[in-house]
Amino acid sequence: MIVEEEDRTGYKRTLFRHWVDADRDGCDSRAEVLKQEAVVAPAQAAGCKLSGGRWYSAYDDQYIDGPSGLDIDHLVPLAEAWDSK
């Protein structure tokens, strides 16, 4: 097995689109994940503004109320994935 050094040459965060609305339903990918992962569905207002709702965090065995208390991110940071090609 050959292990190579990580190489960040050419990496730019702006190369990756952020929070797109792939299905064009008015909700970006963050909102889609929040709606899908909720244990109590949030209310959805115009412009896909979410409020209320409840989510479970398996990482720390806690419940989070309201979407503003959550970060939606990659399990592997983009820069690390780029480095590890």
C-alpha cells in the first residue's frame, strides 16, 4: 500500500456550490436536510423559511429545538476530501 502526502494544490472553497436548490422547489439543500432529518417537523413559511421543529443529535445524545441551533455540513470537510484524492 502506498501512502501519499496530501496535496491542497488547486483547492478553492468557491469551486463548490453552497446550499443549492437542486429540485427548484424553493428550499435549498440545508432546508431539505433539516426537513428530512427532523423528529418533529418544522413549520415552513414562504421562501422555505423554517421555524420550530426538533432534531436528535446522535453525536451527543441531545435534542435540538429550532433550526438555528443546527449546523448542516459534510462528514468529511471538503478541503480534507480534496487533499486525500
